[in-house]
Amino acid sequence: MSAKKIEAVADPLASRDIEALFTARSTSARWVVVRHSHLWQPPTDVYETEDAFIVQVEIAGMRGADFSVSIHDRRVTVTGVRHDNGESRAYHQMEIRFGEFRTDVELPGPVDRDALEATYNDGYLKLVLPKAKAKRIEIE
């Protein structure tokens, strides 16, 4: 890496540009995952089957009481706190994140709110969000 490139990253304007990359919405096809720079975001997969949208979040080492799931319109939000055990230690490598986290997922279509399912198993939170079906209205 040249010295010129290092100076550009140290420039306050470039730092704001880098921050904007992390706080901007990333889009891929129809999915939108919103990133929050002050909170860590666990790895999240979002996929679709014929009948449902599936959101799977990797948040190992937690209990169901440590996080919450909410849905508003077409946005699913998973928030929580993964606590550190509080021991004093000198890390040689630290990649496991602790503290507050949040993941927001914009769904491409409406869901049946009466049939939502959530399971937490082996460190994965899996949300099954059945697609809303059109209702037939009888005309009298």
C-alpha cells in the first residue's frame, strides 16, 4: 500500500466516506439489510421458499431471553445483548462480539402475522414468516 493511500484513509473526509459505507443500506436484488455502525450485526441469512420468507441469525452462546424479535410492516428486527463473562483477560485474538446487536431485514412481501414461527437451536435463531395469501371476499 502506498503512502498516498494511507494518507487518504487518514483524511477526515475519507473517514466519513468509510463510515457512510457501513451505515448505508446494502441492497441485493429485493432484500435490504440495514447496518447500524454503533451496534454489531450477527451473520444473517434471508431466503425465500414457495410458502415463506426465512430469516436465520447466527447468535451463539445466548438464551431466548437475551434477544427479541419484532415485525412492523415488512421490517423484521432482531435485537439483543450477548454478555461477556466479565473475566479480566489479555486477548491475543478477539473475534467474538459482545454487547448490543441489531439486525433489520426488509421483506419483499407481506406475511401472515398469525402463523409466524421462531426457534433457537444450536446458536441459530430461525424465523419462518409465512407469506400472506390473498383472501377471497364474498359479495352478497
